[in-house]
Amino acid sequence: MSSTPPTALRVFLVRHAHAAWAMPGVRDFDRPLDERGREEAARLAASLTVNGFEPDLVFCSNARRCTETLAILAARGNGKSDVAYSDALYAAGTKAYLDLIASVHDQTIGSIMIIGHNPMIEETAHALLKHDPAAYEDALGAGFHTAGLLIVDCPARGKAAIKGHAVFVGLLSPVDS
């Protein structure tokens, strides 16, 4: 018998790809990806394809750099992921990220992806892996890279999914891709 808890929900946390610095008169919210960011997102998209990672549901910040990251990732996918855009992923704190994970009760949804911003993405990872600090430190001790992807498996759904008992599955960064 395996000691690995069953997976109720797989969570893919993606930090948006590298964005251009804000130009005069351009809001932070409207910053686009730069060339480096487009290359990072393309490498991540290729890694997702090679590994067969296609989430059932994607929550994406409405900020331009996140929607552009999603567009590059989606161009390589099979197009079956449902997408929900959220201002809260830009404007609110980590609680908004955790609330989205906890909101998934539908048993037909086996995996979700959140495309968002630091520090909230990193803090969400920390909250999900709270009971395994070594896994968090090994994976993200050097920080959450732009276009980085952290994969964790939650042994429960709803509010129980965010209680810190997730299991580290893997980490992809543009450097690895």
C-alpha cells in the first residue's frame, strides 16, 4: 500500500512571464510581456505540451502580462481548458488565490492553473506546502521565476485543499525548459 495521499485536485501555479518595465503613462496593470517574456512563455508552453499538462480550468489575472502569458500557453494546448479571468488575482492578496483554489468543488475538474503575480503566487505556494517546509524550500528557496510553474497535488477539495497538506509534484522554470 502506498503512503502517498490520493490527489483530489492538482494545482498548477504559474507566475506570468517577464514583462517590460512600465513606460511613462502606462499603468503597471497594462505592462506587456517583453521579448524575454515571450520566449519564457513559449518554453513553458513546450514543457506543458511535452509533459501532457492541460488543466481543466484556468484562473488568470486580467493584467496584460498574465493574459499574454496565457495566450502563449493556450496556443500550444488542446483548447479544452475553461478560462476565468479575475481582477482579484491582480488587486487582492494571497487570500484571493487560496479562495479560488477552495472554490473548486466540481468533481469533474481534476486540475486547475492559476496565472498570477508575485508575491502572491509564492505566498500561495507556501500556504499550500505549509506542512512540508522542506519541499517548499527545495523548490522555491531561490524564489519563483517569471514563467515558473509549480505543481502540487491537494489531497482534498474545498477549504481542506488550502490547509497546507499539498504534496510537491514538480517545478519548471524557463531555465529548465
